[in-house]
Amino acid sequence: MRSKDRISYFYDGDVGNVYFGPNHPMKPHRLCMTHHLVLAYGLHNKMEIYRPHKAYPMELAQFHSADYVEFLHRITPDTQHLFGIDLKRYNLGEDCPVFDNLFEFCQIYAGGTIDAARRLNNQLCDVAINWAGGLHHAKKCEASGFCYINDLVLGILELLKYHPRVLYIDIDVHHGDGVEEAFYFTDRVMTVSFHKYGDKFFPGTGDMKDIGERDGKFYAINVPFKDGIDDSSFIRLFRTIISKVVETYIPGAIVLQCGADSLAGDRLGCFNLSIDGASLLVIKVLFGHHSTFCKHSLVVYLFPSNLSCNYLGDFYLRVFYMMLLAGHAECVRFVKKFNIPLLVTGGGGYTKENVARCWAYETGVLLDSELPNEIPDNDYIKYFGPDYSLKIPGGHIENLNSKSYLGTIKSHVLENLRYIQHAPSVQMQEVPPDFYIPDFDEDTQNPDERLDQHTQDKQIQRDDEYYEGDNDNDHSMDDA
């Protein structure tokens, strides 16, 4: 058991400069908002903060085709009219538009995930965070679903240089199709995706029956939810499946994609997940709106009997809290407890205030830091009104996931895991060299200088990114 996790956090303020265009749901400025919350809560003082290198074309071509990478490198808004055939070939258009500094944007977020993997490989940290990453839809030769370069595949390929087996977990509301497809025929990567499936929901893949092929058979796991999944149902299944997966597969490293579009109220989502607020809400219902409550009252309320409060108190209090710990952040908390090298990325998320809340809160979870629910003053504070609370409650969409349906998923997954007799091994081989090893010498690096660099990454908001009140881009477009 590690006494204290070493956390590496990657951020480049330029990643928030790009603009997908009017009415496009992807708002990279959510990353600046997240970063400012991290700063406001003082979490940067508890982590190593790094600006990622910009991934080189040859690094991106470790997964993507060289011609596709070269096309992304040269295409611009001013020249795209000359490349009509290529735009169609590489699937650039309405969902994946061409915008200024597109390739640099890809280089930054992909570089962050690659650097994160390399720090884990070199045992320079226990957990590495790149909220700019997690763009899981991009394919080898084309863009898809707002994603151009699949940084997750590139990060996993780095981890595979040092680890025989890598586990990929995806809690985005959309299926992690690009990552699953990349490793569909190998047992060296197990992909586990929890997502909405059916009703022609994008990307239309991720059926429970999709389990991998050839050497990868049974190493792709899909957990397809219907609309309205809530905290308790989601977390109960998540804990059961991930516990069995880790026990069976014994990964050397884990990549966790934390897409925040699975939160309640997301513009493109349809789930009821809170960030981590179930315990707070239930306690308020049970004990009123007091900031503290009596352990004795809790035990008596739950277990009215003549048994001693001292005998029951501590045990049942822990059990009660385990029942209440739910929501998006509980997935992060649960995976972290395995004490396996962990790479955490962002992903989807289109209600930008909630995305920032979620990823800032989960940064605190990874640091074992309890964050006050009242958001501190920061450059984006007005976007968190009117209550200025960090946590958000679950939603109220009808939960179409019956107990029998969830039981079928659980039985199917656990049955398939039985076919994995033992963790697959690989032959010893020479480790391929890193194309770029960041110059991170912790003994010689001046932490004050690092924080100065970090401070320079504070981002000034774009005039065309936000509007006042009902004129905000996020409220002027239909959620469809």
C-alpha cells in the first residue's frame, strides 16, 4: 500500500484557445474552467504540474495512418475548399470541423497523454492526469465524434512497452469505439466501456455481444445502458464488473477515460449521474440541513433495536457511507483504490460548467482531498451561479434500466470473464525506445519555477465563446 500517491498533472493553456465554431457543442474552454477550479482549490500545490510536449507527427503515426496525420497537419480553414475529396475521405465536416490551429490542438492533447504514460512507465508518478485527453472516437484513418487523434490509443501503446497487460475503462456516455476497435484482436489490452446504447445513439456500437475477436475474444467488455441510469445502479454494476476484471486480468496499468457527458443535465447525454453528491443529499433528507449529525442518531434511525450503539456504530456507519458513495467520481475513487499505475483523462462533456465541476472534484479525489462544496472565487465564478456549488445532484430522466436488464448484463459479463483462465502473458522482448522523453528531473527542477510556468497557463476567455444569459452558445442550440 502506497503511503502517498505521486500525482502528475498535464495542462497547456493553449488547448483552450481553439474554437470549433458557432453552435458546436464541443467547448475546449471547459478545460480552462477546470484548470481555474483546480487553482482556486489549491490542488496545484499537491501535484507536479507539467506542460506537455506537442506530439510529433511520427508519434501520432504510431497508430494513425501517415497520410491522415499529414492531412491534419496541412489543412486549414482557408484551404479546406481545395480538399473536398480528402475532407470526405477523412470524415472532416460538421461534427469534426476544420478550425484554426487544429493540428496544434491535437498535438497538445495527445502529447499530454503520451507524456503521462511515459511518466508512469518510468515510475515517476503513481497517477497521471490529462483532462484535455480522452478523445476516444478517432479511428486510424479518420476523425469521428469531435475526435481527430486518438490520444488514448497512443497512451496505451506507450504503456504496453513496459506492461504486459493494460486495462482501459471508459465511463463516457458514448461508447469508446475507437479504442475498442484498435485493440479488438489482442489480449494485451482489455477494454471496458459503460455507455448508452440503442435508439441510434452515437456511435451506434457497443452491444453487449461485442466481446472481441481472435486473440482478443473476451477481452472487450461492453456495458450498454438505456436512458436514465442512476447513481446506485451504475455504481453497483461498475464495482462488480471492475473488481472481477482486475482480479481476473491483473493489469499492469489502467487507463480511465472520465467523459463527463454521463452526468445528469449534459447537453448530449441521457443519464442521471451526480458528480458525488448522493451522500450529501440523503443525509440532508434524513437529518435536516445541519452541517453535522450524531452517529448515534444515524445508527438508531437505520437499526432501531436494543443493541449497543458502540457495537454497531462504526461498522454500520461505514456500510452506510459505502451505500451512499455513488456518482461519476466514485468510479475514479474505486479504480484508484487498486493502487495500480493509473492514467486519467477527460473525454466528452458538453455542459461546460458541470464538466469543470466534475474534473476538478475528481482531481481532488485522486489527491485524497475533500473539497468544500462552495466554489472559491476564480476567473469563471459567474458561470457557476446561482448557487456556486461544486457538486450537482442526479437527474430525473426516467430510468429505463430494469433490475432484470441489469442482471442480464452482469451475468453476461461475468460469464465471459470465466473464459479467461488466467492473465495472458507476453514473451520477453526489447522495449522500443521512446521517441521523446520529457526532461523531467525532479531532483533538479525548481518547484517555484514550475508553478510560475503553471501560472502563465491561466487563460483569458474568448469573446466569442461566451455570451450573457440566454444568448450563451450553450443555451442557443438544441440539445439534440
